[in-house]
Amino acid sequence: MKALNVLRKIRKVIDTVDDFVGRIAKYILLAILFCMAFEVIARYGFNSPTIWALDMSKQFLCALGALSGGYVLLYNQHVRVDVFYGTWSDRTKGIVDIITCSLYLIFMVVLVYQTFVAAADSWAFHERAATVFAPPLYYIKTVIPVGACLILLQAISKLLHDIIAVVTGKSEDLRILDNGIPEMEGSEQS
């Protein structure tokens, strides 16, 4: 089953990228924490509020949401209503997931396109926030399509996972080895 090994390798590359970006993106929370703590201390401790903390926190939060989407999908942590799904076989889950993932991919392609258009427009007009601080928005609007691409790639990886589950009849769950590189159970080491 050489084709399945190719699918596993493609999946491993995508999963490694999303895992790496997600592990880095979690540190954005510290930047949000710093901004908000600084604002609270400055405002209530020294009666000197800032004009930048809220704007920067919003941009950091946007980056966190965009860049962590693929990571969340990688570890299957999105909210899911599971009424029947848990009782199905891996092959049945794979078939249902292929159908739903195909629809999700259509949505993600549109999202990637639209966010790239929005980012390009933002750069063209040098868009800024409508606040006193007025930080540029084109940087963060560039992060959004990058995050959308990461989610799209992870959805493709999920589709590959589902195809493998349908062909083999069993799900290959992702696990993280000691070196931090994602590896699928049952696949050979490189």
C-alpha cells in the first residue's frame, strides 16, 4: 500500500507544521496578558490609562485565533455534537467525515480567498484602526489568511486521515513522540 504511505507522509508534514505553529501561537496569550495587566495597573494604580493596550490585545487575540485553528483541528478539540458518532465503526466514521470534510474544504477555500482579498485591500489602503492609537490593521489582516491556510491544510490532513480509515478500516490516531514530531501509529519511522 504505497499510496497509503504517501498519504501518511503528506499528513505528517501538514500535522508537523500545524503542531509547530500552534505551540508557538500559545505564547501570544502572554502578550495579551501583559497588555491587559499593564492597562489595569496603569489605569487603576496610577490613574494613567494607555491608548494602546486594548488595540494591541485585540490584534494579539485575532492572531491567536487565526494561528491556533489548525492546531485545534489537529488535536480534534473543536466542539462537536456526538449523538451517534461515538458508536460507529472507524470505517463508518471515516465515510461520514469524508462527506463533512469535503463540505468544510469548500468553505475553507472560500474563506482563504476572501481573507487574502481583505488583506490585499488593507495593504493597498494602509488600513488603520479607527481609534486614538490607530495601529495599522494590514499586518493582522495578513495573519488571518495565513491562519486560514493552516486550517485548510489541516482539513486536507483530516481528509487524508479519513481516506486511510476507510481503506484500512481503522483510525490512525496522532501521537507526539519525545522529539515533538507528530507520528501516526502503525507508520514506519523515517
